[in-house]
Amino acid sequence: MPDVLCSKCRRQAILFQRYSGLHLCKTHFITDFEAKAKRAIRKHHWVCSGDRIGVAVSGGKDSSALLYFLSKLLKKRKDISLFAITIDEGIRGYRDCRVASQIAERLGIEHVTVSFEEEFGITLDEIVEVRGDRLSCSFCGVLRRQLVNRVAKRNRATKLALGFNLDDEAQSVLMNVLRGDADRLLRQMGPAEGLVTRIKPFLYIPEREVALYATLHVEGFDIGRCPYSYNALRADVRNLLNDYSWRHPATKYSLVNLGERLAAAGTAVGTAITLCKTCGEPFIGECRPCRMLSEVLHDQL
Ligand code: SF4
């Protein structure tokens, strides 16, 4: 079979973008990828002089690619610093913090690791033992979000960078629609007391391109699968969306665009935030981590 050539330079292509109709070689793929991530940063004013950016790094493809990209982008900026944060949820046979540690070390980036066990006194496996595995991802997501914010603040981060890609964001918007969660759809994320501003440079980049970028640049990222991932509502939504997007390639962009437009028309999150009297972390409505942990402790008795 003859090689497919790059639409820009006629070298051998490594990627076909269905949504743009372009075949891209390695060089043009990397240029295109990094231009999109930089555009997202400029559009949202996500990086400024004086920033100390905490990068949430699980060791998987998205967060490892993000750490590599930000270190490349900011390596000459003496006025901006980066550090990596890894959360050990306590999932036997899955989370191995040494993977993220080694990636950060190779890039010369400071790395902080904290665990559910140290901070909440319980691992995710223990929570599953008490509560069953049906809500494993809800517990994991709620506790991890709070902990990564806590660790970012403790380490004086001004921004918290997440490896969310286009697929993740489109799935989140669709999940909120399917749950009928208008509050979340209308929630405008911005600076708020106690909440480190989150940035998502890969917001407009499809998951498969982030995976390719990671494969080209990061050695030894984690390709393991969480033993609880079959429980996630997200897995159903991912399959549904991938299937639909195969026939309608612009769908994920449309969903992300919808999410941004609804948020812009909604209320700034800062107006609804309260600080929890128990843990000191910000919340809206109720402090879900504290409520969930007290339920687990109650069931353990
Ligand atoms: Fe946590 Fe669920 Fe992700 Fe596993 S699949 S790491 S339990 S959110």
C-alpha cells in the first residue's frame, strides 16, 4: 500500500484529522498540536508572568503530555515556575506514583506526591470495601479534586494545570446534559476564594492526538487501566459520543463550544462558594468530600 503523504509537505503522514481533512507528518502534527494548545492558553489568559503552575500528573498519557508540553513552552521563562502533583488514591495494582516521579525527574521538574491515606485516613480500596464499588468513581473524583486543590494551595500554586482533552470536556458537557444538571452547565469557572484557577491547555485537542503527542515525546507513561473504570458513567458516554462523532466529526467541538457559551451566560462560581468549617476547602451547596467521608466512617463502625 503506498504511503499516505502529508497534506502540507508531502512527507509521510502519521495522522489523519477527520475534522480538518488533513493528513499530517510528524513535524506538521507537532506544530499543529502545540499551536492549538498555545491558542487555548492565549484565548483564556491562562498563563501570566509570576505564575507558579501545579500540573496534576497521574503518569497517564494526557497529564504526562501536558507536563512535557508546559516544560517545553515555559523552559526559558524565569518568571514562571512549574511543579508536578500526583495523587495516590490507593488502588492496588493500578496507581504507581513512581511513573509520574520518573517523568517529572527526566524533565527536571519538582514533584509532590500525596495520598488519600495520608490526607483522608482511608484508601479508595478501603472505601470500596465499605461502600461497594458502584460509586467508586464518584468517591475517587470528588476526593481527588479536593485534594489536588489543597496540595496546589499548600505549594503556593497560582494555577492548576489539568490534562483534560477535547473528548473529556465534551463528555463532561454531555454528562451534565444527560443528568439535567443545569447548575453545572451554567457555572462559570473563574478566580474564587480557596480555589486555585484551573487551566486546561489541551481543551481543544482530541484524545487520540494527545495520545500520539505523548507517544512521540514521553518515555514510559502509564497505559494501565483502573480496575474500577467499568463503573464510570463516563465510559458509557465516551462510547456513545465516539460512535456518534464517527459520523459527525465536529460533534465534540460543538459540545465544548456549547459548554463554554452556557458558562459565559451563567453565574461566576465565586459568587456561590463557601469555605467548609471542617476541612477549610471551598464548596458549593455542600462539602461533598466531608459528607462522603463521614458516610464511609459511619458505615465502618
Ligand atoms: Fe478513580 Fe474511577 Fe478513574 Fe479509577 S476510573 S481512577 S476509580 S475516577
